[in-house]
Amino acid sequence: MSENQSHTVKRQRYGFPWKQVIGLFLSLALTFLALWIAIGLSLPVNATLTIIVGLAIFQAFIQLFMFMHVTEGTEPVHQLLGILFGLFVTFAVVAGTLWILAYAL
């Protein structure tokens, strides 16, 4: 690695984490928007759930791209594997929660 590349890596590594700050504020905004839709609006239950699920999916992609560094892989296959792993974890958590709740009631 040449000296210029080393200097660039150091600047990126130790600079202010704007990407994470933007991701944090986007996540907070989506969370408060979902809360406002659930509590503040009097929409039908199906519409409320549809909007909240849509916001949750959007927030999951924000988490993948802003915090889990999906776009920082060396090859496109690494990005695809990151997205697939995120979808797998999401499916496992949701399916496991529904499975446990189905037998708990």
C-alpha cells in the first residue's frame, strides 16, 4: 500500500462518522413516525399495521446500509451476502417470535 492510500484510509477511519449520525437520526425519525401513526392517528388497524411494517422494512435497510457496512465489501457478492444475511436474521426473529407467541397464548 502506498503512502497516499495509507493516508486516505487513516482519514476515513478517524474522521467524524457522518454516515452513522445520519443513520441514527433517520432511525429515530422513523421510530417516532411509527409511534405517532400508532398513537396519534385514528386509522383503521389494517392501515396502521401496513404503514408500520413498511416503515420497519425501510428502517431495516437503513440499519443494513448505515451501520452494518453492507456497501463496504470488496466485491458485489459481499454486498449481496450481507443483505441476504440481514433478511435471514429478520425472518428468524419474526418467525421465532410468532412461533413462541402462538404457543404462549
